Amino acid sequence: MDIVRKENSLVFQFFDYLIILFIILGTQSVLNATTDNDLHIPIVLSALLAIRILTLLTPKTNIGPLLLFIVCWVTYICVYAVFTHGNFMKLIQIFIIAFLLLTSYFYLYIQQHPIQQLLTIYSNIIFFIACLSLFFWLFGTMLNVVKPSGVLNINWGADIVASNYYYLYYQWQHDAAVFGHSIFRNIGIFCEAPMFSLNLSTAFMLDYLITDRRTFKRFFVYLLTFLTTVSVTGIMLFLIVIVLDKFFEYVRDSFIKKRFRVGIVLFPLMAIIAFFIAYHLLVNKLSSASGSSRMQDYITGFKAWQLHPFLGNGFNDISARISFSSFWRLARSQTGYTNSIMTVLSEGGIYLFIAYLTTFLYVFKLAIKKRNYKLIIFVMMWIYLFLTTTFAHTMLMISFLAVVFSLIISKNQVKDHPFNYK
């Protein structure tokens, strides 16, 4: 009997790994953006979720709160769909099918298992991708010892041809200036370096702040990979997380636990160094074409939002934003965008933004209630990513919404809360 249970557990864990992998692939990966072959990643993810949900259902499962939430959520999205326009098929695919399957999966999962297990799976996969990317970036991109196995065509603001290294690593973004030389940025399996940085940032924060896996090996790999992406957003997040974590740790030990830490004396120097590094990176970024595009995206997004502030201009409808964009911005990309907050507000208005805001406030309130400074840092940095990176409709953001809403509707049913760490 024990052997059967162990085998079943391994099978279910394999399904969990596949689900998390497809969530990652659905977050601006090259395989999801390729124009060569449609891999049907959203369909495969939906099928995996449906199967896993069936395995999690038991006669003792209280699905009442989940069913009530599903009815309320469908009504919420339908009201938005009725009174606005846009890509309704995409809206249904993301905010009804994918979101409700993910919410059901997380809701049922946390009734039986600590959700830390899923968070660990996510960071394990990203860590593995980071290790592979460092190998191919060094021996393939930089030293040219390993040759590309082919090319892959992707649509990312324009039609792009990416070098393919055995479908494990891709290369095309040659726009990083380092010591006066242009180099290829490490994009891993993603469409561009900022998208790789987004997933690295999430995995790093989960390891460093939530699941408390602070080994030197993981820290070193994350640091190196952040540097090879040459992503200012990711490098700044890395610095801010370290500085804030040490600040709260020293304050707690010195003033609450009354335990002197030598580090508190050196902390001001460390903070000043980190500040000057971040300031230098930010100034250089804002003075570049990419930085100018980012600033214009906030302005054009705000102007587009002002046209219909409550319901927005329609899901996936970027025509309003484009009408305010300059010629040089459209020359860089006619479809690309660089932040999530203006994506949500310009397309969905305050109405759709409420769903995102609810999750941010819930986690922040929970962190304050539990006096969990690590969770405070996590939610602050998650909002920072939301303000500076475009991933509002990706599977990573939809999964975050689904996790938080599943916790909200679970209330006191969850024994091992995912954010109980102090």
C-alpha cells in the first residue's frame, strides 16, 4: 500500500512539475511566441490542470466557496465584456478558462498540501533554466565553442529570427553595451532579457524570502544570470531585496531581540554602495532609447486610460495607446509595451484593475498582520515588477492572482499557509 501511495505521489508531482513548466512557457517564452509551429501551450496547460484537478477532488473537499467564487468571477468578467469591446476570445481564454482552472487547482491543492511545494517547483525550474543559460551564454554566445542547432522565428514586437541551441537556449538580443562593446544579452528560453529577468526575479524572491533557500550556490547563480541579462530592472531588484532584507534583519535583532549585530555598523556603507550602483544603472537606462520608450509608454498609457477611465478601451485593444505614441516609439515596436499597470488601466480601466489591486492589498495586509518583513519585501518588489515590466496577462501574473484568490476564498481551511514564514 505504501509503495502504491509513493508511486501515485510521484505521478502527481510529475504533473505538478509539468503544470508549473507550462505556466513558465506561457510567460513570454520563445516557444509560446514562435511563428514556426503552434505548440498550443495554453491548451496543453488547460488539459494538465483539468486532469490534476480531478486527482485532487475528494469526497471531503468543501467546494462550496470555490463554486461561489466561480459564479462571482464569471459575472465580474462578463459585465466587463458586455460594456466594453476587444479580443473576447483572448479574454475568455485568459480570465475565465485559465484563471478559473488555476484558481481551482490552487484551492484544491492547498487543502491537502503546503503550497510551498509548488513555489519550490517553480524556483527549481527557473534555477535549472538559469544554469543552462549560463553555460550556453558563455560557451555559445560569448566564446562560440557551442554552435546553434538552428533558428526559430518569433513574433515579439516584430518578426525576429532567434538562434536556437537545442531548444534549451535562444539568442537574438544584441543591444547591451558593456564597457563600450555591444554584446548579446542572456534571454534563456524567453523572448527577451527583461522577460527572463522577470522569471529570475520571481524565483529569486521565492527562494530568498518565502521558502528560505539561501544557499551560496543558488545566490551565485542568480547573481551571475541577472548580470548576463543586463536587465536594469532585475539587477536593481536583486540589490533592493538584499538591502531591505538586511535592514529589517538588523533592526529586528538589534531593537527587538536586543542582540547586537556587527553588520548593523557596516549596513550604512553597504546601503550607500547599493544606492550608487542602482542610481548609475537607472540614469544610464533612462538616457538610452529603451529608457525613453519606457517613459513614453507611461505617458501614452495614461492618456489612453483617460479616454475611458472606468472600463478602459477594451481587452488587448492597443489602438488608443498607439494613437498617442510617437513615430520613433512605433519604429521600435508597434505592439510591445514595457509596464503592466498602464496595460491594465488602458485596456481594462479601474474595473479590471480592482482584481489586481485586491491581491496586492491582501498580501500586504497579511504581511503586516503577521509582522512578516520578508513578505512585505516580496509584495513591494512584486508591485515594483508590475510597475516596470510587461506581464499583466501572462500565466505568471494570472497564477499569482489565482493563488491569492484561492487563499482568500479558503479562509481558515488552510492549515499550512504559504506565507507563515517570519
